Amino acid sequence: MEVIIFVNKEYKYKIINTNNMNSEYYLFCRKKYCEILSNLDNIVESYDNIIDCIEKNEKFNSEYIEKSKEKNFFVKNREYIIEKKKKCDDYINDLCCHEFEEDMIDITPEKSMKITYCKICEYTK
Ligand SMILES: [Zn+2]
């Protein structure tokens, strides 16, 4: 791609545009994966509550294995989505024409730290 960039300026423009479109798509996917992850977190937490309840009440002890299996199903799904999100991060990092900006963040009320992050994809240096 870089070779073409030096040969033809117009083509460079096209490549950048396509990259921006692609990075927009992956940014959108990443946002959605974050939403899915947050939902899966809630589901797993609910299963923890159910299992907690089973452990407190002997009457339902026989349900333990079944509910653990159900919980595990969602834990595995969460791992799968985490992997998918990581892939999006990689694609975004490759495609984004980073626009870096500096900002101060507070670590403690007295102490702050300077960070450099991309305005588009939020990648932090
Ligand atoms: Zn970026």
C-alpha cells in the first residue's frame, strides 16, 4: 500500500478514505462488543447470585451442577467476545490515522498525570 501512496497522490487519498471507513466500522463493532460484554457481565453476576442462593439452601443443592453449567456457557461466551474485541482493537490500531492529543488526568486529588491519546480511537501512548 505504501508503494502506491508514493506513486499516485490521488490513490493515497482513496486509501486513507477506505481506511477511515474501515476503522469506523471496527470502532462501531468495538462499541457494540463493549455493550455485549457489559450484558454478559450482568448475566454472569445473576448466575453467581443464583448459585449463592443454592449454596445457602440445601433444598436446591441438586440444581448446583445444572446452574454452574448454564453460568459456564455465558462465561465462555464472554471470553469469546473479549477475543473479538481484542481483534477489533488490533484492526483499529492498524487502520486509524491517529490524531494525538494531550490531556491531564487526576490520579489522586493532589496528583495528576499527562496522557497522550488518539481523539478518534482513544488509543493511549
Ligand atoms: Zn487512533
